[in-house]
Amino acid sequence: MKPTYYLTTPIFYVNGAPHIGHAYTMIAADVLARWKRLAGYDVFFLTGTDEHGQKVEKAAADAGKDPQTFTDEVSAIFADIARRMNITNDQFIRTTEPRHKAASQAIWKQLEANGHIYLGGYEGWYAVRDESFYDEAELVTNAQGQKLAPTGAPVEYVTEPSYFFRMSSFGERLIAHIEANPDFIGPRERRNEVLGFLKSPEGLKDLSISRTSFRWGVPVPGDDAHVMYVWLDALTNYITAIGYPDMTGPLAKFWPADLHLVGKDILRFHAVIWPAMLLAADLPLPKRVFAHGWWTVEGEKMSKSVGNVIDPRELADAFGVDPLRFFLLRETTFGTDGDFSRASLIRRMNVELANDLGNLAQRTLSFIAKNAGGVMPKRGETTPEDATLAAHRDALVASVGAAIDRQAFHEALETIWVVIRSGNAYIDQQAPWTLKKADLVRMEAVLANLLDLLRVVSTLLQPFMPESMAKMLDQLGVPADARDFASLATPIAEGTALPPPAGVFPRFVEAA
């Protein structure tokens, strides 16, 4: 049986239109899902939309629509983003689905049966924009005297009846788990941030998990005057998708999740509240939670008021989906903040895609078409230079895979690009155009080495640029059913006919 791998994006909140940051998370998760499939894993990849809560109810009212109509429309846009970015999710979950309501109420009942829920009253500060509660000590006051959350969101003082989750009783268990499992939270600075929060003098407090001041949410079982706190409902989606409360069905084999990929702004919900809920419900914890950074645009924070919020579909139309996917994971270290600029995207396209990879492939394939009969050349005796190139090539699967398992996508791409650059240096040094006149046997061996290198590189880049690498592998004569990592052990047969070469990465030139 194949090993299983379950990864998730956060489910995206539908109070507004998606932007480049949403596409970034989807693409990163998709690269990992595609990589694991090529490595022989049985993968389950989940994304979707979070559609309840006071913020959504308000956004719907502002748009003059009922909440269900509003969420139907915005959720469809997120689904379209996934389709346009070539995301291979296995499910797209919506928290307004009947199965999710059933799962959310089931976990509530389990927490209640285990003695972890009690009725009380909430009195304190709440940020509608964040759907989050804050202590007085966390707030800041702006120049106008308005109290704000640490995120900058306005807060309001709320007093209402509420059910509470006894989260305070899980603080020590969470600390012990995080310290015993160094890879549970990534990157390291985020792990330290969560531990600092859990070990703070205030300690972990009980969590208000119901509201009575609005109606757009999952009703609390047995008390319809309350709806569930949106995060209790939202986090449950990860087990809704595998069939909870039935943990014996065909998808139950995927729990616990191998990776929850989230933005840094929602790390605490996933690394504190969600594990506490699972412990309270007697369910295994996910293996890893990784929080990535945010994107600015041309050095400025994305903002509707500034007008610099970028629709990723517009970028895909202008530059292509694969170059956009490549750029977002190449430009910055995953886990830190990044800055999007049009100039940087064009530079990556022209220098690394067109010049480095595209030029290597085009020079090699065009030379074979003109001078080696348009077939896979014969492999010859191995020189020290050949052996060095082959060693770098053969180490790629393990080294790139290790980086991807750490969500170090930038490092994975740099590792591949080091070998691509070495391939360009190799063709310059070996000069097959000179060997054509002096040593045809050696010329063919050099070309075969270059094709073997291009095959490995193109196979490993499939998760990042699936459509472009499919075209490249077609030109290398690699059958569609021989493009996984296991197939790399079987080289392209000498004499295999190669299609006429065609450039995969043309240089991008700005319109006048």
C-alpha cells in the first residue's frame, strides 16, 4: 500500500475577493501535493472556504445580499482561482455544507461529553475583522483614542452569554507536545512565538466558543440561541473532509494530517486552539503546522484603499500561470515576508527560465535535431567531467525532496538551478559543435549526458511548473506514464525519436 499524505491550506475567509496571498498558499500546497504524488504517496489535498461569522454577515449586508447568496458568489471566485492556478486539490470544502454542520456539531457534543464545555458569560474586547478575542493588555490606542487589536483591527467591548471551552487545562500538554516534537510548528521563529505565548505569565485561558449577537453560524446543539464561534467551526473542516465523526470510512486513513499550511496571522488558531480541541476530543494531533509570511506589492502593504490588491488571475493572463507559480516560490524564502514587483517577475522569467533552463534545453535539443539524427544519442565512456555532472544530477531527488519536506521551496529551486547552471557550463566546456568535427562518439556522449540531465530537472520541476514541464518532457521523448520519480531509474533508450524542438520559455518583452 502507498504511504498516505494529507495536507491542507487554510480555508479562505469569504468577506472579500481573493488576492495574490491566497494564490501563494494554494500554489505552495499544490507543489507539495504534486511532489508527494510523484514520490509514490497516496495524497489527499484539501482547500476551501470559511463562510460563517459576524464579519461575513456584515459583508453580505453591506453588499445588499443574504449571507448564503453572498458566500456562494465569493466562494465560487476562490474555486476559480484554484482552477486557474492549476491547483490539484482533491476536495474544495465549504463550511456551509450540511456535512460540515454535522461534523461541527458532532465535535461540540464530544467536547461537551468529555466535560470541556460550560455555560458562562463573555465580557471583553472582540475584533470583528479578526474574529478574535483580545485581553486588555494586548490592545493599543491610536491617536484618535480608539482601541485596536495588535493586528490594527478595531475592537468592541462585548457582553453576552457564552459557552466556554476549557482550553486552559491543555496548556501544559501543548507545551510538552511542542517541545517533544521540534518539527510540529515551523518555521522555528513561529514555534518560539507559540511557546512564548503558552508560557506567558497569564497562561492559556478558557475560550469563548459561542455568540448570541448574530445568527450566521452553526447552531450550538441543544441551544439554538447560540451559534458556534467561527473558529471552532472553521478548524473542524480538516476532519469534516475525511468523514468525521465517522473515523472508520475510506478517508479516515489520512488522519492525522501531515501538514496544515497557514498564514502567520492565523498560526495561533492552528497551533493552540486546534490542537487543544483535538486533545479534548480524544483525536490525534496533526504532524506539522507551517506558517508562511505575507506579500507586499512594490514595497507597500496590500490595501483596498491604496488600490494595490492584485488579482492573481490578472497576473496569470499577463505572464502565464507557470512563470507566476515559479516566481512566487522562488523570489523569497518561504516562511518570511516577500515583496511582489513586476520587474522582479520579469527578471526571473528572462534570466532563470528563458536564459538558464530554456537556453540549455533549446541549445541541446536543436543541436541533436540538426546533428544527431533527432534521436536520443548513444552514451559513451564516462569522463571525470561527466561523472561530476551525473553525481549532481543524481543527488537532486533526495536533496530537493528534503527541502520540500521542510517547506523550503526557495531552497529546493536553488538546488535545481545550481545543477542547471552546471549543465550550461558543461555544454560550453565540452563544446559539442567542436566535437562534431573531431569526435562524433564523444559528441553523442556529451549530448546524451545533457539530455539525461534535462530529463531529471524537468521531472523534478513538474510540481512547480506542470504545463511547461509536460512540454519539455514531451520534447525529451519521455512517455506520459514514465514521469514519476521511480521512472528516473530507467534512462531514455538510445535511438528514441525526439520531436522537433520548440522553445518553452520565450523571453518576456514589455509592450511598448
